Amino acid sequence: MRYRFQLLGKVYEVDLSRQGELLRAVVDGSEHELEVLDRQPGQLSLRFDGLPMTFYWAVESGTIWITRGGCSYRLERPSPPAARLRRHEAGEGETVHAPMPAQVRAVQVAVGEAVEKGQTLVLLEAMKMEIRIKSPTSGHVLRLLVANGQAVEKDQMLVEIGG
């Protein structure tokens, strides 16, 4: 997963990836090893390059806030929204696909239901992160191709929205 944060006027890119039990963070080209020591709601204790550290976090409107040592940082995803939008081959509607392998935590719509652009359709979980899959357009749910608890692959079609 890629994030971006700003510190003293400079913008940094952070790439996080899992390597077995450890996490690898590449920050502005510099590689760091992270080990999760303890995870509580709103609190995360890590071993960062061998040094134990505690961070406090919150999520608001898809933005992750992290606080440590009296300083707060806003992590944002620099890429487009998590869902990928594609035209259905038959031209009937637009399809929404999974951005990465994940597990469906909650399906929040039903076939035939009217939806608004930006409305959350499905909640996914990947790497202990919640991913809100939102409708790219207003319309009706034509097809719903996932269920609660189901594992999905990257680019797997989740929902089709049509007029």
C-alpha cells in the first residue's frame, strides 16, 4: 500500500508491504523494517528498525491520522480511489473491482437498490485495513457478485451499477 505524508514542507511517499510476520516500509527511498508488538484500538506499538515505538491513530473519511511524540501526521493515498471503474462489455452498466486481494467484511447494498455516487457499496479488509468500495456513479445495483466473509482477488468484479 502506498501513502503520502508531509513533514516540514516536504512530501514523503511511504510504501508498506508484508514480508512474513514483518512489515517493510520504504520511505522516500529508504527501507525500514517494522514488527508489530501490540495492536489496540487507536494504538499501535511497533519495533521500527529495532527500536520500540508507540503510535496513536485514527481514521476519518478515509484519511489516517498518526500521532507520536506530540506530532500528528496525515497519511493519504496518492492513487485514485480503491475501486476500479470499468464499462461492462454489454454496455449495461459500470463495474466495480477489488483493488487488491481482500476479505469482504460487509455488503451494504442489494440487487435492485438505488445508489448515489460515492455511496459505500462494500467494505473490504486487507492487511488489517478497512477499504470502502464506493459507487462511481448514481444508478441501481444490477449485479452483486460477492457476499460477507468471501475472499476476493485483485481485479475481481464486485458490483455492477447501471441506470
